[in-house]
Amino acid sequence: MTKILIGQSVAFGASADELTHETRGAIAIGDDGLILFRGPLSLLPRAFEMSPHEDFGEALLMAGFVDAHIHFPQYRMLAAAAKDLLDWLSRYTFPEEAKYADAAHAADAAEIFLANLFRYGTTSALAFCSSHKTCAEALFNAAHKRNMALIAGKTLMDRNAIPAVQDTVEQGALDTLALHTAFHGKGRLRHAVTPRFAITSTEAQLQMAGEVLQECKGALMQTHLSESAGEIAWIKSLFPNEMDYTAVYERFGLVTDHSLFAHGIHLSARELGALNEAGSTVVHCPTSNTFLGSGLMEMDGRNHIGLATDVGGGTSYSMLQTMGETYKVQMLNGRKLKAAELFFMATLGNAQRLRIDAETGSLTVGKFADIIVLDPAATPVLEARHALSNSIEDVLFALALLGDDRSVKATYVAGEKVHSCL
Ligand SMILES: [Zn+2]
């Protein structure tokens, strides 16, 4: 049955500058989970007048957040203090990811992980799994049950890690191809070929990843690039003949227009040129970068930028907090972002980078109703600050800097309510 959501609707067009705000807006959602109407409540077609409706008053109806880089098997290991990235990986991350060889553990974790995403208003994500096929299967199955647009892949890593999280070239290829066949295009699921980074894959495995990427039609490629100084130095010693880090991925056919590189902080002009020319995306993960002391990513010079939590290196599931930290990091870089730019990046911008913008990322008729309800006065501090806001830009700015899961009153995936704290 068609249902109607009523509230202040905030919707983006093709860019951050095209923002439509209705103080009394309505969204009609069909049986199939698609948006049938979005506009002022006064213009709601008569055919929908008798449909059940939920009135959220002054709360904001917006497109759900899209997280462009997150690690499912790190769902509970946030705030693990380490010296730097490499110390963090070996001390905490690999032992935790080793547990995902167990299908029952992975299935339980997937339920908790998705519940966390929805509680924080994230309705789509590009996720790393562990190196175990069971881990990716658990996440895909849990997301499919909720008709969620989720993209994931099993991590490829055949060196420089504990044996329990290593695969081989052959097993990595078999598992990746099997996952693509089983899940890519199943409902709203998509697949991503997922080498962790060039430190943990041999040249033979990177070569395989490039070949498998070509075979997996429509798949994305996700990996890490140029996050920390120690990592870059290690890459230099592992690949002494390459001119830089990006060149390693280029050599194996992994720098493409459907490739997403997390972090990309310390890139040379040559590397930026290569990434831009290929149409690749650099994914900014500010809470992770400051937590691990990796550096402050500049937005300048990067044509395509995604925004992400990078849980568990990142310290919050919240895309609101991620926007707030993006604002601060860019202020340190001498660039002042508008709230509308940040919200655009976290929704339609990321959906475009993940190639799921035809079905999600904005409140557009015909797309899936992946919708969140944000309360701009959810906490005493927000409430007091909200009283000073005199524009929708100001309301959004306060939410980005002060909001978190307490601001997310409800989350809908394909029209179904998957989280509510009302
Ligand atoms: Zn990461």
C-alpha cells in the first residue's frame, strides 16, 4: 500500500547548489519501495490522500547517507589506539578480521553492522569484508534481506599479514569470481573487487585482481592508497621500480573510472593527474585520518571525491560527524565548505561515485525510497543552536557539526522502516 511521509523535505538536484526545501513537504512511496511523489504537501495528488501517512512535523526528510568506505569486520573495533596505520593493522585489525572465517560469527556481526548503519542514517555503503568468502556472503545476505543497495567485496591479501587472514592468488580469484556470480545484480547488491592495498598483495595477486576486475562486468574496484608515511615508505621498498604508489595500481589495471581509493592524502601532482585522467575517486575519511595521525587530505587537485567513515579506523559511524570532521580538516587546509556541499557529498555525490545514483542518493521520483528523518533539535545543545538558525543552510550546518545518531529519528530502506527511535 502507498504510504506518505510528511515533514520538512530537503532535496538536492544535480549539484549542491540545487537544493529544494519544502517546510511542509510530502513523499509518497509505492508498494515497490519507489518514490512516487515528492513536493509540497499542498500539491500531494488526491489519489494519495487516503493513504496512511506519518507526520514528522519539523524534522527533515532527506535522502539516506551513502558511506563510500567502511570495513564490515571492524564493526566493533573503533577507537583501538595504535602508533600508526601499520601498527593498528597488525595489533588489532588482523586478529579481529580472522574471526570472520566462522560463518556464524559473520552472520551475527552482519546483523549488528547493518543495524548500526541504519541507526546512524546510512542506507547504502561500499564495504570491505575480511579475506574470507564467508564474511562477504554474510554481509550480502543480510543486506539483500533488507533490499539495500550495498556494494562489497572480499579482501584480497596474500602477504604481510597473519596467516589467518591471508588468501592465495588462486583462492582469491575463485572466491572473488564466485561472489560476483552469486551477488552482483542480485536485488540491489553490487560487487567490488577488493585488494586491501599493495602492501598485502603480491604482484601476482595484484595482476590477478586487474584481470578479475575485467571479467567482473559492472564491478567496482576498492582499495587503499597513500594513507600514511610508513605505508608509502614500505611501498617504495616493495616496488622499487615504480615511480610512485599510484603507478603500482596503474601497472595492474586497477586505476579506472570505477575505482575508489581510500585516503589518497600524500599524492604527487603526477599521481593526481593519473587518477583524474582515469576518472578514479579518492575517498576522504577524515575521522580515520586524524585518529591514526595519517594526515590532512587536500580536496584541491582531486576531481572526484567521496566521503566516508572508514570504521573501524574511523571513530564514528555517523556521516554527520564525518561531515563535521571534513569541515574541520578542510578549514585546516584553508578551505571553507558549505553545509550543502557536505550533505551533497554524503548523499548524491557518493551515490554517483558508487554508481548507484540511478536508484538512490536523492529524493527523486522513480528512485528507491532510501530516506532518513533528521531532527535538527534532537539534543539540548542542538535545540538551543537550532533556535538561532535562520536558513536551511544554517540548520544543516549545525546538524553536520553537532549531530549524531540521536538526530536520526527514522531510517527507511526501499520504503521500509529499518530504524526508528520515536
Ligand atoms: Zn579503510
